Amino acid sequence: MEFGLPEDNNNISLKKFESMLKTNNVLFFDSNEFENIIHHYLETGKIALAKKAIKLGLDQHPSSINLKLFLTEIYVLENKFDDANKTLEALHLLEPNNEEIYIQKANVLSKQDEHEKAVNTLLIALDLSKDDDEGIGDLYALIGMEYLFLDQFENAKIYFKKCLDIDLEDYSALYNVIYCYDFLEENDEAITFLNAYLDQNPYCEVAWHQLGRQYVTINENDKALSAFEFAIISDDSFVGAYLEKGKVLEKKKQFTEAIENYKITLALEEPTSFALLRIGYCYDKLKQYDLAVQYYYKTVHEDPLLDKGWIAITKFYNKQKNYQKALFYINKAINIDSENVVYWKLYAQINQRLNFLEEAERGFKKALELGNYELQTWLSRSDILITLGEYEASILNLIQASEFHPETAEIEFRLAGLNFTLNEHNKGHYHLKNAVLLNHEFEYIIEELFPKVLQKPTVRQILLEAKK
């Protein structure tokens, strides 16, 4: 469906239509006016107004194919697929060679996850299409998207490339071609394609940017830098190129130059938490700590929900051994997002350094509850419980740990020591024998955590035999 009314006429029609809705008067519009009104409302997401326009349009022009096609779009939006299909079948009988009917049929099939059938239907539309490059390009794009839904990336790539053959500056198609290459992990092929594309369109900042990203993926950092610089030459306000260039400069440990590029993005657009955070990291690497922490503060001010910002501040003070401040900021982070497992791990580790063992144990427990089942989390919680004299709770924790990390010497040595401590000698012998069979090099656990258990002759005998 083509929509080509001049902008002034379109505005007049819209104002006339919206004025009519406020009165009881029904005014006449020709079918083209209705089509443009409906298209405007669909484009701006005003579905209720689009439905009113379609109803009034069909009242005045009951035989309009295009208005009925708009009706099928509404049916699809409302998941009324049977109604959409009935309308399309009726239209097909009237105009069997109308490509728009096939496009809408494909839309219905796609919404029902019938993507193979949608492709076949779009191919029929393609056969019926007139010599209209824009229309054919749109069809190629639709076919490409259906192949993406099917994970048929080679086929998708073919059709998105056809879009570029029609319109070299179809950047949506360009991004989709590169997406296919990325998914297929064909970085070298993507580089070849982008270089060929740039031969035809040498000042395309999007292509230079994508070329740089491909070079980053294969660790060709110098070539990546050159590509990002060409992107900036092509468009010196291209924020994405400055950000990517900054990231590469960081990799090359050129932190001062990286900061310069990140700061350019702050001047070009509203500050982003990403750029502020990266500047903070760079100053941290340059040991300019006052500036580093200043940008970490700016990061969390800009985006209080960005976990990386709070983690950066916490780790900064942790590294400075200012554990009280580290604890202050991790508590602020937890107050904002109490379900973030990284926050709870940091909370536990900082409290452990401050010897606030009950709080440290709570932090590790919360991390486990949130799904952090790393071995070290289980072991850290277990060791704190041992220090607190909560032996049975430590055993229960280790038994749960063994479900996720079976046959682990670190767990078995601790279970042995705990059971001996509780005078459960049979269980102690069982776990100790398991432990030395798994890896006797972890026997220092008994010495460090259970020095009294090491005094037992049977324990020393088992450990001695393990060394033979």
C-alpha cells in the first residue's frame, strides 16, 4: 500500500477527521484520505483511533481492498487470526494477483510461528510484485526476517544482501547481514564483505564501525582502531565509534587516549553511565584515584540501577582497604537491588574482612539462595559457621554443597573434621577416607580448621597412609 499525500493535505485530513470525532457530524473522506489517516494512527500506535477510521472508511467505501487489508492488520494485532484469514480469503477471490494480500497472509502465518509457510507466501508476493525497487526491497527484508526466525542464517543473509543491491544505504539490512555473519562466527567472511561494501560506499560510518567490531573479535586491535577512526572521519558525531575506539585503546593500555574518546561522547550526547564508568576505570589504572572515584560517583548518579557502577565503587574502596566505606556503598547497592547476587557476595567478603562474621554468613547464605552455587561460596559460608561454632549448620551446608559439587576433597575434609569434632567417629572416618582418596593435598584443611582433630591417632594414621 502506497501513502503519498502531501504533508499539508495529510494534516488537513487528520484535523478534519479528529474534529469530526468530537461532533455528531459524519464527514466524507475519499479512500486515499482514510488510508493515510489509518496509516498515521498505526504508525503512532493509536490503535483505537485506527479502528474507528477503518470502520468509518469501510462504511463510506465498502469495496475498498486497501481498507480491508488494514482491517486484517488490526485482526493480527488483536490475535484474531481466524477473522484475518477469512477477510484475506474473501479479498483473494476478488484480486488473486494482489501482492499485498499475500504479504498480509504471510504476516498472519508469521504471527502463528508458521515461518516456512510465511516465506513461501512472500515468495509468491515477490513473483507478483511490479518493477518497484522499494516494494521489492521491502519483500526481500520480510523474507530475510522470516529466515532469521527459522535460524536459517545463510538464507537470511542472501535476502538482506539483495536489499543492499537495491539500496546501498539500507543500514537495517546491513546490520542484519552482519548479525548473520556474527551468529555463524564468520568473522573473516564479514570482513571481506564489509571491505567490498566500503569500496562502493567509502564514507559509510556504519560499515566502518561494523568492520572495526569484526577486527576486535579476531583481536586485530590496530586494524580495529583504524576502522573506528575512519568511521569518525565519515561522521565526527558518531558516538558509537568513539566508544568502541575507547574500548580498544583500553585493551592497548592507552588509558589517557581512551579517556579522551570517552569524554568526546559526553560532549556529543547526554552522559551515559557506560562512558562515565569506563573513564573511572581508566583513571583507576592511571592511579589517579581521586578522579577515578569521582567518575564512579557520577556513574551511579547517572544510573542508580547499574550494578557495575556500585561494584566499581565498592571494589575501589576494597582495594584501598577502606572496608567501612566499601561496606557503606555495597549496602546502598543492596537497598536498590536486593536480588543482585554479586552485591551479596561482596557484602559477605567485606564483612568477613571486618570480622563481622554473622553478617558475612548472612551474605553468603543470601548469595546461595539467589543461585550462586560456586564451590567457594559454599566453602566460605561453611568456614564462617565453623568459626562461629555452628557445626551442625556447617555440615548441612556442606551436604547441600556436595549435591552441586560431588566428590570434592575440600568438602570431604571439612565434613570429616566436623564429624570428628561432634564425636561422630564413624562418619568422620568415612569422610576422611573419601577425602584422601580424592586429593590428599587438601589435608591442610584439617590442620588449619580442626587442629584438635589432628591430634587423634586414627586421623594421623589415615593421613600418613595417604602419603605413601
